[in-house]
Amino acid sequence: TPMEVQAITKNFRMSAQKMREVTRQVQGLPAAQALAVLQFVPRKSARVVAKTLKSAIANAENNHGLKVENLVVSRAAAETASSFKRFTPKARGSAGPIIKRNCHVRIILTEK
């Protein structure tokens, strides 16, 4: 089996749904190309995914001695993390829940 290297950013303050829109764009791309794509995505989530990807690349190079040219993003996932629960005042003295969602970004690189 090919070598798998991963990096995870945990508990980031953004819904996994928003993060997934960006992680799907880089899945399956070569690592260098994925970084290039992320630089032109004008979203907050793209910056986090790029940071996680750089970390995964660094892990591959330093811990496993792999070359960037041979790395492919085999999996880029945004998983749900624990959410903050808050309440907002509503009509007639009731309260409405607000869920502040968090996510984990997981990037797995494999050698092609």
C-alpha cells in the first residue's frame, strides 16, 4: 500500500458544510496544484485548508522523507466538531437556539 500522511486542523470556528465546499475542490489533485488552486479561492475556509495542506506536506517531507512532486491529495474532509449552543431572545419572551458550529479539517496525502 502507498504511504499515507495526514494533517488535521481541529475545532475551527466554521460549519463543516462551508468548509466542504472548498475541500471538495482540492480532493484528488497533486499537492502542489492543490495549493495553487487554494490561493485563488476567495474564502476564509480556503486559507484554513491551505494551512492544513502545507502542514501535511511538511509532515510528508520531514517525517517520511517524501518529495512534494509525488504527493496527491487522496482525501480532503471537513468533519463536524462539537458546537457551542447559545440562545437569542425571540417574540413573547421566548428564546430561540443558536448553534455555533465548529469543524475539523483532515487532509490525507498519498504518494503517487
